[in-house]
Amino acid sequence: MAKIFAKQEVGYADPVIFTTPGRYSMDAAIEILKRLENDEDYKTENSSMKSLNDGDLVEVGIPVRLGNIEFTIMCSYEDIFIKRISGNKMKFYEFCESIRAMDFSPRS
């Protein structure tokens, strides 16, 4: 099982940047979004995020609402960028800390 790592302490940074050492980050970003689908407070404007070829995830980011926080998630090479748009800062950073604890299995 692989983990992703924050490039800085998850704190008051904008955006929060995670890295997926040695592999392209899109699979991990999609896995984060798929896990969020199980949360009843989750909503995204982009219904096509399930596609591995989704250019929005790479180019402009996908807007997400999770409870009272809104953020965008995007990826580039080994990095995942999560930028808070609005909502409670502490809840946003708690969410970012929860990402650090996730295990990511490489695709076969």
C-alpha cells in the first residue's frame, strides 16, 4: 500500500500540496474523489470525474463541496493540489489531514 505525503505540514498554506512519489498523481486524486462519494455531504459540479481521462482534474481542478467547505482538487505530475474556496478553515485542514492517513494502492 502506498501513501501520499504532504509537501509541507498541513497548516495554513494555500493550496495544500500532496505528492505521490514515483507515480502520476491522477489515480490518487481520483481515489480521493471516489472515497468522498460515500460521504452524504459530498457534492461535485463535475459528474465526469470518474473518467481516468478527465482533463479538468489536470488542467483547471474539480470543484467539490463537502459539508460547509468548498475546495478544488487538481493534479500535475506527482502533485495533488487542494485549494480551499470557502467554508470553515479548520474543517478544511482536518479534511486535508485525513488524506494524509489514506492508503493508496497502485493500479495494476
